[in-house]
Amino acid sequence: MSELALAAFAAVWGAAAGLLLPRAAYRLAVDPDETWRDSCPAGHPITGLAKGWLGFARCGACTAGAAPGSTGAASAGAAPGDAERAASADGTSYGTTSGSSYGTASGSSYGTATPPSYGPHTPLVSLVTAFLCAALASATGTRPELGAWLLLVPLGVLLAVVDFKVQRLPDALTLPLAAAALVLLGVAAAVPEHAGDWLTALFGALALGGAYFVLFLINPNGMGFGDVKLALGLGAVLGWYGWSVVFLGTFAGFLLGALYGVGLVVARRAGRKTSIPFGPFLIAGAYAGLLIGAYAA
């Protein structure tokens, strides 16, 4: 398969996978003391692919104009207060304590009803996932670890979206990311022509997780425990290509996070002690390191 064809295949895969993420992002973007959402902001139960976890963040019942109580969602499926937190014309807000909100199409007027769409902007998520997968395919080529990267990228995108919304990295995503990375890379290591080392991936996971845990103990306000668990998966994928890639990807993540924080301060949108979501920048830094490691391998 040519490099162009491989990149095109990866882009199509990423675009398709990205289309399935918005509903999961909406359901997972809750505060730590809240359960996962099982209804749209109007109170209609979320159903569909993979028991309602995958797919567009769009409510068919709302589109059809069904009343929130017509399906029994207000008493059976909706979380307490979901219907009351539904917004009007300027956007859909699902009222977590961190103030997270997802916008809706402009120009629409629903009065007190809830718009049919919720969650992150689906085309944007799909486009970003497609671009990331295509870039990694171009860097990795036909080496067997590409299969691991293509399966892990959508999970990383989902984690970044959720953390940006509610500054939370759910265990339901971070721990499977670490386990999946080690299992998939173990499979890749058993296939000829791979360009990495599984033991270094394992040690990278343990080393980066341990280092982040120390930072968490030193400054819990600066490094959340979710970041520690995220570091296990990031350390595994970076460690596949060696320790230099681990250091590079880690440094890039901290640099990106620092630049974002400084930018907010300069723009007067945050103070020095304002908490920011760190996970997306750790993921972005790891992706940059992984991309360079794949090219250099």
C-alpha cells in the first residue's frame, strides 16, 4: 500500500471514529460526584449504538418534538435536574458545577424547549481525529504498531474533549487507555518489522506514572490524580520508541500547558492560580513525541 493510500485509509478511519465520540463525550463530561448522563438535556433517555455510548450527540425525540415526559424519561432515565438545566436559544448547558456547556446551532429559537443537538461539535471532532490518524499513518508507514495508534487516537481525543469541558479525566478512559496500549503494543511486538520495544513501553508507563505521582504528592493543585493515571498510557506509547521520546513527549506536554496558561493570563481570562485542564496538553505533547518517534524509527 502506498503512503498516500495508507494516509487516506487512516483519515477515513479517524473521521468515522470521530463521528462516534460526541455522545460519549457528553455522557462522560460530568463532575466527579455525578453519575454518567443517561438522558439528553430535555430528559429523553439516550439509546442507540453500544447502549447509547457511541454516535452523534443528537436526540431523535427532541427532533420529533416529543415532550420530555412523553417517554417517561423524566422519572426513569433522566438525571435529577437535567430538564431544568436545559438551555434556551443561546446554547445547551448541562449545568455541572464547573460551568461546562456545549453550544447549539445559531439562529435557532426553541423557547423553553431543548434543541435536538447536544455535546461537542461533531464535524470538528471528526476532522481532528481524521487529521491525527492520517499524520500518524504517514509517520509510521506499514509497521504493525500503526494498528495500535489508530485504535488509541480516538480514545485520546475523547479524553481531551472531556477534560476541556469539566477538568476531569475519568478512570473509565484513562485506565483502559493504559491497558489497551500495552496489550496492542504487545501484539505489535510479536509481528515482524515492528520498530519499537514492548519492555521499554512497559517501563515507560511505570516511570512516567511514578513521576507524575510524585508531582501529585508535591502539588495536588497543580497535578491531578487523573493526570497520574493518564501518564500510564502516555508513558507506554512514548516508551515504545525509547526513552528519548518519553522525555520529548513529556516536555512538549508541559510546554504546551504552560503556553496555554500564560496566554490566558495575558488575555486576562485567568489568574496565576486559575486551574486549567492539563490532560489535553499532556496528550498533545505525547502525540507530538510519538509522531517524531515514528518518523525517526
